[in-house]
Amino acid sequence: MDNHPVSCYQLGHYFQIDGKQLQEQYKDHISDFHQWSQKEHAADWMLFSSNMGEYLSIDETALSGGELYTIVTNKSAKGRKGSIVAMLKGTQAQQIITVLERIPLRQRNKVREVTLDMAANMAKAVRRCFPLARRVVDRFHVQKLASDAVQELRIRYRWEVLEEENRLIAEARKNKQAYQPEVLSNGDTLKQLLARSRYLLFKHESKWSPSQRERADILFPRYPLLQKAYQLAIRLSTIFTICKSKTQAFKRLALWYNDVEASAIDSFCTVARSIQSHYEYILNFFDNRSTNASAESFNAKIKAFRATSRGVRDTAFFLFRLAKIYA
């Protein structure tokens, strides 16, 4: 039962017995939950120092009701048994440091690399707890910032169109006329065009479907600033894909910064400043091309396990089962 993330409800359904009763029997009699050494503090923190490795990831996940937990995982375990190094309630730097410093410094000094996002609390915790480790800011978090900047511009234009449409509807009613929105060549109204362009703006144009390409051909001439924002986001993504060294990436990022400044797109100027603040750790990606993908994948596994368990009613017992499978 503990080797795979299968819930007692699923087993109960399979064997045609009461899943809730089966879970209670497993918790109180079959498993060693009540003898578990970490039971008393599991809801606040769990630590498995024997799972430490040279390459770690640190990230946060929502466990239940939006309650955030910080998870440190060992990449070499590849999301299987031995993955969890530490899991603790909260995301404050001092909370993370207090738990991780329970691991002997000699063991922590063996960590060579930690991947993380751009959150200051995570950076502080890694700096304090793994002083000899190289910090690598996850490239996908950087790319997401740029994608969010594109979407912010699209949404701003959509609100403007909605406001203009409301004005025209009110004017038509005042004149006792029927309002007829403009229908574009692909059958969309302008409001629909901006709403339906969401997904194409995440993709490289080489991956657009025929309908997405048609939509882009209508969208970009009407909103050239949106096209510029899209091109900036794609160029940033391309830097991580094609550059083979820090030096090459640094030069391309410098050119990208110049184009961002020339574009005068406020949201992208904010993205550029964020990258500048963390550029040293972003460029560390090009040493081993390390990302936080393993941590994101592990978070997805936790969410899937939570779904099969029909939510988290008993946090300590849920974490006990999680530890049995992944620690």
C-alpha cells in the first residue's frame, strides 16, 4: 500500500468495502503511524538527512486549504523513494533555516548545487544552510515572468476593448439601435480575438496551429506593441535554448536588455530589472543546465496524491504516507 500513491478510497472501491473504514484501520492498526518518530512534529516539519545529495531543489507547494509548505528534494532520487530531504510548514527564511540546520554542517557542505526560484527567502535559506553550494535560479521561472508580462499587456487591451464595447452598446441603446460588433476575417470579434489569443502567445510561432497563425496575423497588425512584447519573450526563451556558455548568454542578455529599454513596455522593464538583480545565479544555469523541473514534477505528484486521498483531513497522517512513499 505504501509503495505507490494509491488511496484507501481507491482500494475500498476496488474491493467493495468502506474506504473510510479501511483508512482508519490502516492508520490505527496496520501501519506504524503511531510509532513514527516524526509524528509529533510532522505537521510543522519533517527531516530526512540521510536523503541528502550533492544536487538539491527547493520549492514551495500548497498542501491543504492554500497552506504553503517548503520542500527540499534530492534530484538524484528522480522523484522516487529518497526524494524528500525536508518538508516544513511555511516559507519564511528563518523557518527553513531552523529545520535545515538540524543537518550537520559537514553533511550540508557536501551540497554542490541548489536550484530555486527568485524568491529572496529561498535565496537567504540556501545561502545560510548550504554555504558552499552554487545557487541556480530556475530558467522556467525567468521565462514565466516574461510570459506574464505579455499576458498582462493582452489583458490590458482586452479591458480597453470591453470598455469601448460597453460605451458603444450604451450609445446604441440611447439611439434605439441594435449594436453590431465588428466581425473579423476569422469570425472573431475583437473581444474574442484578444481572449482566444492567450495560448498562441505562450508558443513559438513554429508551433502555432493554422487557426492560431491566422489569429496572430490579425492580432499583431492591430496591436504592434503586443507583437513586440511577444518577440521579446520568445527571444529570452531562445537565449536559454541556444547559448552554450555563460559568456555567450551574458552578451545576448545585454542585447535583450537594450531592446527592452527601447520598447518602453513597463512590464518588460520590470522583468529586465528582476533579471539584472539575479543575473549571476541565472547565468549559473549554463554550467550544468540545471532547472527546478524535478521540484515542479514532485509538486505535481503531491497534488495528484492529495486528489486520490480526497484532500488532506489529517495533515500528520497524510505526510506520514507521503514520507513512506518518497522519503
